[in-house]
Amino acid sequence: LVFVLVVILPKKHKKKKERKSLQEEDVAEIQHAEEFLIKPESKVAQLDTSQWPLLLKNFDKLNVRTTHYTPLPCGSNPLKREIGDYIRTGFINLDKPSNPSSHEVVAWIRRILRVEKTGHSGTLDPKVTGCLIVCIERATRLVKSQQSAGKEYVGIVRLHNAIEGGTQLSRALETLTGALFQRPPLIAAVKRQLRVRTIYESKMIEYDPERRLGIFWVSCEAGTYIRTLCVHLGLLLGVGGQMQELRRVRSGVMKLILNICQPLMEPYMLHILGKTISKVLSSVQGSFPVLLIKLWNIKID
């Protein structure tokens, strides 16, 4: 007699394929297909007030509210919002390139999106690159709140003469922390009056003794001139210094890594319609409540 043993193993590879297919599925299509909202109900919650104390008698009848509600005719689900609403009440976290001024960049966005009102979160010099928040239409009311918010920069300082090492430069940078007197540089577009600006934190990243270049990071108050800070660094070291390059990595609550805007001219001028343009705009544009997270003390997980 010959016994044949047949063992049926579970097909694990199919589950892996199913998981891969779910991961490869477009998230935007799921968001547009389903409704992520609480639907209205006509049920009324039942309360048993027999065990309540005497002082709370008829307390449940003071303000009777049910779970039923009528959806408002105005407004829409953020995931199904029209393209025009995205543009009228949104902002763009733009990575400003070198050479054009902040006003030129804002004018380009105004012409590309065909809107009337735009505003930015703080002027950057033409040679400075980095985070520039551009508010559109109704979101321009929040420009003042973003202009006064804190900023973070990564810059390169060039020393005119050699020093002993990077430790000396790091100590000088730590010395220039806190409330400092600053006078705007000559190329600034504001009146050159002595003012006080606060530097919250600063640290040295790298120093090249051969080329006398130092890379540093600064978290400071709005209106702080990093160019003036580099000059003060050179004076404190006794060798002189100047700013070589500067990049803003944070403006208010928006960082440079998050929601970086890709070139917006191409998808808009190609007149992409429907879900395609909504995907493009949702990837580069944010809604205005995001700018108020720090003001409202709201934490989003």
C-alpha cells in the first residue's frame, strides 16, 4: 500500500499582492469617492434623570438638542471642494529661487492663478532662497500673523582672515544670542534705525578653515537681519566677516520640507480639468486654517 500525503499550504503570496495593490491605489481617488462626514440622524438620546439630585431636576430640559442636523447649503467637504474655492481660500508654501524679488514672485503667482489679491509672509532679498508663504484672495487676511511669526535660516558666513578653528566661531555664535541691537544694512528697503531683535537659538554646523567659510543655523524673531549678524560675528572675532549665502527653512508654522511647491505654471497653463488639477493643487496648496495652528494651540496628529 502506498499512502500519499497531500499538504495544502496557505497562499501567503496572495495577501502580499493584495497589500501591494492597496498601497499602490491612489489615495486621492479614495478621498473623492467616499464621504468622510457624519451623516444626519433623527434619533434622540434618552436620559434617565430619576437618579439625579434635586438641584439638577429638569436640568436636561433647559437646552434640548438632538443629533439631527440640517447640512448648510453653503460650504463643502474639504475633500470635495471646488478648484475655485481652493484658490480663493488657500496659500502656497513656495521655495523662492534666487535672483527674483519676493514681490516679483507674488506677481507671477497672481498672474498664473488669475487672482486679484495676494500677499507674502515676509520679504526675502533677491539673492536669498527658501520658504515664502504666499496667501491668496481671502487668505491674505492672515498675512500679518505670518509676517510677525518666527523664522529659521541656514546661512554661510565668510571670514576675511583665518581663525584658530571652528570652536572659536561656534562660541562667538552662541554669544550673539538673545536680544541684540541691529541696524538694517545699506541694501535694505527700510529706514536705517537702530532696533532690537531677538535670536532664540543658533548653532554651528560646519566650518572650512581653508576657504574660511562657516555654515550655521539660526532661529530668530521676525525682522532680524542675518547679514548684520554675520558682520557682528566678524567684529566679535576681530577678523571681519560677511554673509555669503542664506536660505530660509521655516516661516511661522510652515517648514521648507513640508508642502514644497513644484513649478505651477505647467499644470495650470495646460488647463488640466477635473480631479487631475485638484490633485495638483492639493499637493502644493494648503487651506488657511493651517496657518492658525500655533495661534489656536491646536495639535494635529
